[in-house]
Amino acid sequence: MNKTERHQFILTEVHLHNRVVLADLANMLNVSIDTVRRDIKELDSAKKLKKVHGGALSNGFNAYSDRSNDIYELDSKVSIAQKAVSLIKEGDVVLISGGSTHLELVKLIPKKLSLTFFTPSLSMAIELSQRLPKYHEIFLIGGKLSRSSQLTIGGGSINLLSEIEADICFLGTGYLDAKKGITEVDWEIAQMKKAMIKTSKKVVSLCISPKLNTSNRYKICDIGNLDTLITELDPNSSVLDAYRIRSLKLL
């Protein structure tokens, strides 16, 4: 694989999963970590992604307001958000993580509803405060901030979540597979998301179809811990057959 092909592969991975790790890319490309590090440095210089310690982030990851040009598969994410908004009811306590699909969801929440939001995501808290009227309550879950993901992590955040009972949780899912469940590239973020699931009556994944049948190193939960899976696909699509037999509600 030449450099141009490697660059395209890296960009596809970072757009799809938002965050990539050097070691994973080196493995997939069958090249040295130094080669991948140089590729990412060049792509960062070209402003095609953001270089971070140990890997890279997509330009649109945790972007808020109207940075639509940086959002990968924006039309699919808007379609998913349109389906997801129907699940939110008056008076709900909503637990929501970050990510571009969730940011699209926030834009569609009816302003007439009175809701309470809890989020460990810095960018989500900003988006909620800018988008929604003042009678919506917004709580940013405190703790150590993961600079790469802009999520709070650690024992303090997890303890706070244990004191909440959310009606619905919109869980950010970077990797989702019918057999391997939901997985993460970062161990601390995986622990945070486990706590989000534990404290919620209903767990919903908003997932563009290219993320289906992918997995990474740290397991969050089995697929059966999800109540609802929402993709941009028709719920009857054969692509979703492996998820349908696990009794998930598909939208």
C-alpha cells in the first residue's frame, strides 16, 4: 500500500470511529508505528485530522454549533437523529454522551418539552446550553477530563452516575458488533460508559451503518444490554439481521 492509499485508509478510520490509535493503524496497515506517525503528522499539517498523543481525532469530533463541513456521513447522522428524537418524552431525565450524531439529535429536540440532561461530555454540555431554552436543566458530570475525547472519566464521575436514574441513555458507540458487543479504544471511557448503562432504564445506540460489525480492545457491554439500535438503514434491511435476532428494537 503506497502513501496515498495509507492516508485514505487512515482518514476513513478516523472519520468512522472519531479517534484512532497509532498501534491499531500500524497493525491494520502492516507498517511500523513510525510510518503511521509520519502519515498522521502530514495529515494533521494538511488539516485533514487532529494529531493527538498516541493517535488522531477527526476534525468533526466533539465539534459543536454548525461546523457541518467537518462532519462525516452528515446526512446519515441527521436521519438517525430524526428517528431518535421520537423516543424522548416530556419530563425525561436524559443521559447523553458526546459525538456528532448526538449533537445532531440535540438540534431536533422540541423546545416545548421540559427535560433534564446529564452528560459527561464538555462539548455536549455547551451544545445543550446554546440550543435549549433555560427551563431545561443541564448537568455536566464532573471528574477528570479526557482531553482527547472531551469526556469526564474516573471514579468521581462514576460515583456521581450511581446517584442518578436516567429514563433514557443515548450512548456513544464507536464500535458495535452483534457477537462482540459494544467496545472502546480507551479503557477509562469504557468504564464511564458501563456506568452510564447501569444507571439507565433504557439504553439507545445511534450508530451509522459503517460502524456495524467493528470492534476494539475494551468491552463495554454485550449487545443485549442495548434496548434500541438506530441506524440510517431501513429497520428491515438484511444488514441488520444479526442484530434483529438478538431482540433489539431497530429503528
